[in-house]
Amino acid sequence: MAKVKKDLTVAEKLKQLYELQLIDNEKIELEILKGELPIEVKDLEDDIAGLETRLNRLQKNVDEKQSEVNHHDSIKEEAAALIERYTKQLDNVKNSREYDALTKEIELQKLDIQLADKRIREAKVAIGSKEETVNETKGRLDQKRKDLEAKKVELEKIITKTEKQERKLNKEATSVRKKVEDRLLKAYDRISTNYRNGLAVVTVERNSCGGCFNKIPPQLQLEIKQRKKIIACEHCGRILVDDNILSVGQEPEEVEA
């Protein structure tokens, strides 16, 4: 005989949603077990990347200043060589005009040396300052790398401890999600992403919403227990179910026609 798929009742749909929520709650608990470690690891990785960029920039600045020092050293050497040459030429001048011209060139070269010395001193002061910052940055970078390694080891231990359970829960969640109709699944995902604790389906606890803890009117509580329609909290929008929703009997998904 042919078989047709039986439509789920509202109660069965609510049970599916709540079962999915319970699985997701366990997944969230595993994430809580990891604590802030994943965030701390990511922050440390970002800090290290920032420090490495800064260190490269500082080192480039130091190299540029050292190039300035080398450039001005070359100027000094050239000026000194010219002074030596002009000084020797003074012994062979034929008139005062040649003497004055050579003397003036010597003075200009001496000024070039003085200016080069000034530029070298300035550059070396800048190099000293930047090298201090480079060393400080290297120290911070080394410490960040050590912290990151320690955090990664700690996180890896937790992941190793929980990965089997996590795989099991992911498999269960995938199985349940396939059974939930698309419209309800989209609503579930939308609501869960709106809240940090990921709660989209909650029970009524002490006459209040288990998500936002606002009071639920008695008449609405009665309707929730009847499981005739999907009811959302008017305050937070979470889907509300009664405590006994898991006791809803599972009838066969297919019946003979």
C-alpha cells in the first residue's frame, strides 16, 4: 500500500523546536567551558599583528635615519678631501684672487662638514630614540607571543576534551533541524541570534517567560499548555512552551493510506 507523510501537530512542532534548543544549549555550555579563550586568542593574534607592523615601520625608520648618517658621512669625506686638495693648491697660487677663491672654497667645505655633523647628530638622536622604542616593542611582542602560545595550548586541551561531544551535538542538531519546517527554523535562528545566550525557545517558569522573566498572563499560560498554536513572548519574542512539552507522544511520521 502507498504511504503518505503525516502532518505534524503544533505540539509536535513545538517539541522539535524545544529539542533543538536543548541541543543548542549544550553546545553553548561547551563554548562557555572554553570561556573567553577563543576571544583572548584572537585578540592576542590581532595585537601581535599590530606590533609586528609597528616594529617593521620603526625598523624602516631606523634604517632611513642610518642612511642619512651614511649620506652625511660621505659628504664629510668629500669635503675633507676637497679641503686637503685646496690647501695644497694654496702653496702654488700666483695671485691674491686665486688665494681668496681657494680660501673661500675651504671655508665652504668646512661649513658643509659642520652642517653634516649637525645632521648626523640629529639623526643619531632619532635613531637612539627609535631603537629604544624598537626594543620596547620587541619585548612586548615576545611577551604577547608567549601569552598566545600558552592560551593556544590551554584552548587546545579544552577542544580535545570537548570535540567528541561537540561532534555528537552537531550531528544531533543537524538531524533535528532537517525535521523542522523552514518557516519555524528561520524564526528560531532569527530569535536565537538576537540574544547573547542563544535562547529562542523557553519554558514558562514561575508564571514568567524563561527568557526575559516578564510575567505571563494566566490565560496565555493556559493557551501555551494547550499547544494549539505557536505563542511568542510579547516582551522578548521568544517562543514559549510548557514544562511538559517533551512528554508529547511521538506518533509515526508515516501512516498507511
